[in-house]
Amino acid sequence: METTNFFSSVAALKITSDLQLTIRKGAENNWIVSVISQGGASAFLSP
């Protein structure tokens, strides 16, 4: 599995809103990640 610096990737998105991240382990060792954006303008699509 390729490793990445998660926080550098998020910072590169240049989001101006507050993010609330929830990360938890799901069934069969899968990870569930939810993101809530509050205030500001944001785009979650990166080039």
C-alpha cells in the first residue's frame, strides 16, 4: 500500500472552512471516514 501524508494532502486543498473528521474502523477491517464542512467556501475535488 502506498503511503501518503494525509495532512499535507488536506492542506493542499486550500479549504477555508472548518472540517470535522470522523474516522472509525468498520466491518472486515475497513475504515469509515466522514467529513463535515462548516462555513467558508470549499471544494473537495483536487486536480
